[in-house]
Amino acid sequence: MDTQHSRASEHLMDWLRDAHAMEEQAETMLKSMAARIESYPELHQRIQRHIEETREQQRLIRSCIERRGGDTSLLKDMAAKAMATFQGFSGAFASDEVVKGSMFSFAFENLEIAAYTQLQEAATYVGDLETAEICKRILVEERAMAQWIEHNSAALVRHFLARADDPNAQAKR
């Protein structure tokens, strides 16, 4: 293996570790959000489904890392979980928590789409077609979640605002 290809493989491994940490962060954020949603059953159900997808994505990325002879980064995973916990904790104080959570989730899904698009390209470049296929599979799920949020955002905002106008309803969750 030439030096350039070795560096490319090192970058791929580092980016896979970043992706694993990103999925750990996503799971923590999604679980925190799902635990507090009370008045938006369709959103709650879709988040629960994505939590399961996210756990499988973690497993798939971990398998890519291990197949390439590495292991996950405990430090990156812990930092990502800490950031997600703080994000979830800070959202609990917002009067429009469900709307802000949805907005942040949409942005995060698009970050994941960008990451897996680049990972797929890097894996293809170094000849790791199995990792490239796994990234392609994960991209389908991340795009589906981002599209779901985008397509349901207007209804969520309207539902939130209607509940906010009702003095007998809890709107934020």
C-alpha cells in the first residue's frame, strides 16, 4: 500500500469513528426528545423508529471499524453523548421545546447526510466497497428521516400553535 493510500485509509478510519460518535450523539438526543414528547404521538412514533435505525447504524459503523482493524473512540463517543445530553437538557426549558427539537433534528439529520455522503466516497476511494455500501444504506434512512421532518414540520408548527392558544393544553411537549 502506498503512503497516499495509507493516509486515505487513516482518514477513513478517523471519519468512521466520528460517524460512530455522531450516531451515539443522535441516539442520546432522540431518546431524550422521545421521553418528553406527550402531545405529538406521530412525532413520538417516528422518533422511536429512528432510534432503532440509529442503533443499527451504530452497529454497522462499528462493524466497519472493526473489519478495518480498529475500534471505536471512547473519548469521541463520550464527548458526543455529553453534547447530546446538554442539548436535551437545555431544550427542556424552552417553551417551544417540540418545535426547537424538530428544527435541531432536521439540521442534525442533514449533518448526518453530509457525513455519510463523504464517508461513502472515501470508502470507495480506498476500495472498501463493503463500507461504501453500508454508508449508502445508512444514507437512505437518514434522508428518509430528514424528509419526514421536512414534510411534517408545517403540521407540527400548526399543532404546537393551536395547543399554545389553548389555555387547557400543554404545547411545548
